[in-house]
Amino acid sequence: MAEFDNIYSESNPFVRAHFDCPQCSGKLWEYAIQRQMVCEDCRNLFPSEDIFDAQVKQ
């Protein structure tokens, strides 16, 4: 069997997003694999697309 390096096995799937939570104004983290964002304060989940759309409309 061939060996290869899996760069994703040691990477953190959470990326700090530059958006504020629409409910509590906490900072959002994006879980890129599932295309969702989670607030670091209230722990609510939001679809990334909804957050992007809301920012574009402002």
C-alpha cells in the first residue's frame, strides 16, 4: 500500500471568521467542512451562506 501525508489529519478545521454573531455580537468561527459558523460566546450555529449574504446587504 502506498503511503502519503494527509495534511488534513493534523489541521484545525475551525477558521476564525471576520464576522460578528447576529444574536450576541460574539466572534464567529467557520467550520469549513460543513459550511457552518459557530459563535464562540453563545455557541449558536449559522449557515455560512446566510452570514455572507447578511454582510453583503449591509
